[in-house]
Amino acid sequence: MSSVVTFTNGDGIGPEIMGATRRVLDAAGASITWQEVKMGEAVYRSGISSGIDPSSWDILRKTRVLLKAPITTPQGGGVKSLNVTLRKSLGLFANVRPCMALAPYVPTKHPGMNLVIIRENEEDLYAGIEHQQTDEVVQCLKLITRPGSERVIRYAFEYARSKGRRRVTCLTKDNIMKLTDGLFHRVFDEVGAEYPQIEKEHLIVDIGTARVAVAPERFDVLVLPNLYGDILSDVAAEAAGSVGMVGSANIGEHGAMFEAIHGSAPDIAGKGIANPSGLLNAATMLLRHIGQGDVAARIQNAWLCTLEDGIHTNDIATPQHTLERVGTEAFADAIIARLGKVPQRLMRAHQGEANLPPVPPRTAPRPRARKELIGVDVFLHWDEQGRSPQELAARLRPLTDANLVMIMITNRGVKVWPDGLPETFCTDHWRVRFQAQEPITTAQILGLLQRIAEAGLDFVKTEHLYLFDGKPGFSLGQGQ
């Protein structure tokens, strides 16, 4: 039975590589009925800031599968990244990016590399919650949730188990961001304990990224929060040989989207020279997702044979291994001509290879913690001459009461009162922590804020300080 698959041609080189990819799939016998939707630059220009026509959402919800060519997001304010919109709106929580070396036909320093990056797709700094709070300071909120972390981490372990992979590595920066990245790491340890047959390791993301760049063959499956995963995916793709060769899957409960990881490359659009490999590899992931793994293997093997035979697009051509430099359509023709063949040196694809694992069921909600309000961080826009923390403290001290004591003042996260250092550079954005020994009420905080406002001080943001089952739900300042 034919599967209905939505596709969009995208921008730049998108229509060229989509045409070549669809032609290969059809020649290989893929049982697909194609349905096009409009997205991208033309939709942006029509005044729709999301980049997708509202009518397209109903089509996507019905077909539940999208093959997407690269999209150009216009520069400047007022428009959203369509990639982020699609992933978040459709609940595509896991981004799966296999990065495998194709040496010697695609140049790489790491011929033994064969790893998969699974990136959380909806949260982290990509929540896009940003504010300007003072003349000198803007903020972006980093949101990490337990359900979101658990879902993508469990998917990573399920992927490793279904594909026969031996190890899952988690990368975070929880030595600095102890609550947000700390939660992701903690959930990794909890979920990993349920998979005793799979090796587990955690690395700090900076050294982990460095090791992927210089020794990627030591890694197998990696799972990361959104921003780190985005960066590391490109590092790994380049280490494997080329960003232009890698496809990705975006997996959710209610659908899936498949795409190349490279951009729309407007500088070469219309020249017929773009490499369709990234989108073609995404399309083979799509075929496995819809149960047509035999067709996917047939296409992958023909593509590998094409590389072995020295038929290359210009971006991967080398004097040592390229016999013929071809454009987009000729490269697709060469793949079609080799359908039914298998590679002799590169690792062949097998019809029985496991499909992408199904989405794990949602876990039951955890019991709610005992939550106690014990203070507030008040953020001030204060720019009086000298920017003296001592002067600010003197202004605030009369406003406190016996219940809410002023504990500290920080600037850009550095404690400047009490016992700050005169060398510390300060902006016009200050955090003042008021804390109580016993639980307090919201009304007490409102009273404090009213006194601050009546004193002529401009508070721009507040964050309540809570204990959860007796443990601080906030980062501790120096000396606390």
C-alpha cells in the first residue's frame, strides 16, 4: 500500500536536490504518493512570519511524514526560524543525525568514524524566550524539563539497543549550570540504569566536543540538550567528511520530519551542481520509518557504489578518487543506474537493518514535591553615577524587614556585596537576593516590591526562591 508523504521544495538549492531525491526514490520502487506543501522564503515574503501557510498544518497532521528541503530564514527581526517552528509545533522532540566516514571516497582524517547524535529538539535556549531588561543587558531563558529530558534520553537508549550500539554518551555543562544541565545529567543516570547492557558515560560538553573533533571513532551514540546538540552535529558531520552528506530525522509522537542538515546555499542555486546526498540520506531514513527498509537499503547501496566508482559532485571531488565530476541530475542518474548493486569497500546497507525505534511511552508523572517559598531575587535597572554596590545596598537596607533579609547583591552573576572586589566590572543590571529563615507568603514579597518601587528603584524581573522537599531550587550565591 502506498504511503502518503508530504514534501516541500524549500529555497535555494532545495528544488534541485528535492527533484533529484524524489527521482531516485521513484526509480528504486518506493511506494509513495507525494503531496506538496509550500514553505519558506516565498511564504515569509507574503507576510506570514512563521514561513508556513496555515492550511499546511492540516496536511502535515494528516500525513504525519514530511521530507523537507533546506529553507532560507530571512535575516532581521519579526520572523521565526521555520525549522524551530516545525519541530516545536509538531512535538518532534528527538533529532537523529548519523555521521559516518566514507573514506577514502570522501576525504576525512577519521576513517573509522561511525557515530549517531541524538539531540533534544524542543527546549533549552531554543525556547526563544528573550527580553531586554536594561540599556545594557538582555537575557535568554534556558528551559530544561524533566519530561523532555527523559523522553529524548530514553529514545537514545532505545536507539542504541535497537541498532546494536554499545555505548551512550551524554554531554552537558553541569559543572557550571548545576540546575538545568544538572537535571539533564541526573535523568541520564536514572534512565541509563534501566539499560545495564549498554555502556554509559558523561562528559563536560567542552572537552567532549574537542574529543569528537579529534577522535570521533571512540564515540557511538551521543545524547545532548538542544544547543550543544546543534553545534556538535555540525562538528561531527565535518569530521566525517562534509556537512553536505548528512541527513537527519526529527521524531515525535505525532509525526516525523526528515531533512538534510545543510542550508539552502543560495550562492549555487540554479547552477545544477548541488550535492543531493544529505537529502537522499534523510529520505532513506524516511523510508525505514514508513516500513520500506528494503527500498532504503537498495538506494543506500547504489549511492555507495556511485561513490566507489568515482562519480562525485564537485564538493567532495578529489584527484585521488574522483573519475568523473558531475552535477545534481547526473549524480542522481548514476545512483539510479546502480540500483541493485552493492558496494565492495564501503559498509553495505542491509534490508533487515532495524528501523528507527518507536517513541517510548510517556512516563507517569512524579509525585509533587513539597514546595516552600523562602525568598526572592529582585533584578534592578540601576545606573546611578559610580554604580557603587555599597550605595545600592544602603538604598535597599531600609526597605527590608525582619522576615526578608538582604543576603547579597550580584552583577552578571558575580557577588559584589557584601565583600565584593573593587575590580569587578558592573553593568546597569543588578540582582538582589532577599531570603527568609522560614517559609513566607507571596503577599510578603509583594509588600517588599511595593517598597522598592516607592523608593524610586526600577525592578525589571523577579524570581521566587523555593525549597523542593527541603532542597534549594535555586543556585546558591557565594558565601551561602
